[in-house]
Amino acid sequence: MNTLTNNSIDRVAAKQVRFTGKVLRVSLSDGREVSLRIDQVDWLRWLAKATPKQRANWSIEPGGYAIYWEDLDDGIEACHLFDLQPIFQKPALTAGKTEPRRKRAKTLV
């Protein structure tokens, strides 16, 4: 079996970061812009809780592979902006409705 590999993959890098309210906007080296609502992405909850001043203190790591917030001691790798896994949290339950209870496993004595 033959396998074709591409050893000359160009990686997309983060170039610029800005916020519009609770929306993180990352400009990429290929001209695209990725926008994420930080209050709806579970793994960005820490950024949603940050103050505007803390969010403004970011830097791009060498090569543009990640964005780092010094004041928060945390960051995001650019590749995670393209993750194919669902990133939005489950919608809130309607008032008065609860999730179905799971059956308890019987314990053997």
C-alpha cells in the first residue's frame, strides 16, 4: 500500500487578537479571522471571567502557534481554534424541567 504524505505543510498562525464584547476574534496568517463567543465555549470559561484589562494583556507566542495572557497565566494554541469537536455547551434546561435520572446500579452484598 502506498501512502502519500506532504512534508511541506504550511501552518496557519495567529497574527492579531481583539475582543468585541464577549467575542474573541483571532486574525490568522492566511487572511481568515476566527470568532468565538468566550461565554459559550467551555474551555474558554477562564477568559470569559477575566476583566477587559486582563483580556487586553495578550501576546502571540513565537511563530504564532499560541496566544498567551500573562495576567491570567493561560493561553490558547491556534490549532484548538479549528478543533472539530463540538465546542458549545448544552443549552440551559427550561425552568421546571430536569434531566432524566439515571438508574442506580444495584450493589451486590
